[in-house]
Amino acid sequence: MTVHPAASSQAQGPALSTRRAKLFHGLAEPSRLRILYTLADGALNVTQIARRAGLTQSNTSNHLACMHGCGLVTSERDGRFVFYRHADEHVSMLLSVADRIVSESARDILECPQCETCL
């Protein structure tokens, strides 16, 4: 297994660890993940995202505001509509890697006795 240079012990300052934790905390919210996966195929407006993700429009807007502030999504106005998309290809890559980890470790994740207390 190759360790990315950013994962080395020298890259573990408190400020960086806090930013990483906030990123993963934001991704741990199921509705935000549904929104990010909904945006995997391209830009959509809030109504389209809400419908496809099975969320209310106001809930979707709140989550998008959070993810926009965190740099996970970008927005672009087109007339009276605002369209959201992944901020860059790294967000798509992160979702792809997460899917790979989940598929390869599905049984371990489901059977982990500690996960119930962590959530």
C-alpha cells in the first residue's frame, strides 16, 4: 500500500487535522452524501437535486450552503436558477474511492460493533 505524502506524520499538525475532521464530519451526514452522489453526473438546480435525492427543497438548500462554504460544491447562476456541481474532480474521486472501500469492506463495516456507538 502506498502512503500519500500528505498522510505522513509531518502533515499531522493540529490545524490540518481539524480541517480534515470537519471535511469527514460533513461527509458523514447521509443527506449531504446523497446530494453529492446526485451531482456526480453534472450540474443541477436545487429543485432537481431535491427531487432526485428525495429531500425537501429547503433541506437541500441548507445542505448545499454548507457544502458550498466547505468548498465541496460550486454554484453558477443561469437566469433565475442556480446550478450546483462538484467543486472539482477531487470530490468525484473521493466518492469513487469511498465506494471502493465500502464495497471491499462491506461485511466488516456492517458487522463492526463499534460503529453503532460512533454514530
